[in-house]
Amino acid sequence: MSQFFETSILPLRNKLYRFASHWLRDGEQAKDLVQDALLKAWNKRAQLDQIDNHDAWMMRMVKNMAIDSLRKDQKRPQVSVDVIEHLTAAEVDRDEDVFQAQLQLAKQILGDLPDKQRAIMQLREVEGYSYQQIAEVLEISLEQVKVNVFRARQKMREQVQKKYKDV
């Protein structure tokens, strides 16, 4: 069972870290949370064969732990800079000045999205999750995922158009 843990659960740690960072906006706190989640998974290694989707299970665990942590700290979840860089790097002009301006705009626009939309956009655009996988991780309906992706993209598009209209 420990080999299964090493091959199926441990490789998720970077993805889990990015997701925890999304919620906590604190790299060190996210690292600690992921370590705690991996420890919980290790302690349940005997039951791992009963779980259908280990990826979604781990992401859901990290999400729930992050929300619990935020409730304790009374902080609002925000998008981390590494998520923004990953989201925008493939889409921006490689000219450094333009890149920095676009990166700052993307950070601002994503930061203004509601929490659920930010989480969904990270899972969809950064992690490459399907709508069904997002629904499982966030424990919402498939329809809610589709609506939130549509609304988030629409808001982002409007903000970008507004910004470049004013320039």
C-alpha cells in the first residue's frame, strides 16, 4: 500500500500546494496544509483502495482544510501570484513591459472575482480539470460549474475590454 501512496498520492503534492495557495494566499501556510493533508491520506492508506478518484478526494480534503483554516484566521481567500503567472503566461505578449502590465491586470481581475469563480477558474484553466472533476472537488453541481465558468470568463473579458478601451 505504501508503494501505491508513493505513486498515486505523493505526485499530487504540487497540484495540492497550488490549490491550497489559492485559498490561503500564504505559501508557508499552504505547504503546512498540504503536509497535513498528505499525513491524513497516509493514515488512511488502508482505505485508499475504496476511493474511486484519489485526485478529487485529495483536492476536496485540501479545500476543506483550507476553508477551516480560514475560518479560524478570519481571512478571506485570495488568488496567489503563482496562479496568476501560470494563468497568464501562455496568453501574454512576451515583451517584458507588456507582460508585466498584463500580469498585473490579470491579477487584479482574478482577485475581483467571487471566491467560487476564482477556485473554479484555477481548477479549470490552471489544473486542466474537467467540469465534472471540478464539480466533485468543490462539491457543487455540474450546472453550477458551467455557469460559474461562463460568468467568470464573461467578467474577465469585460474588464479586459474596459481596460483597453480606456487606454
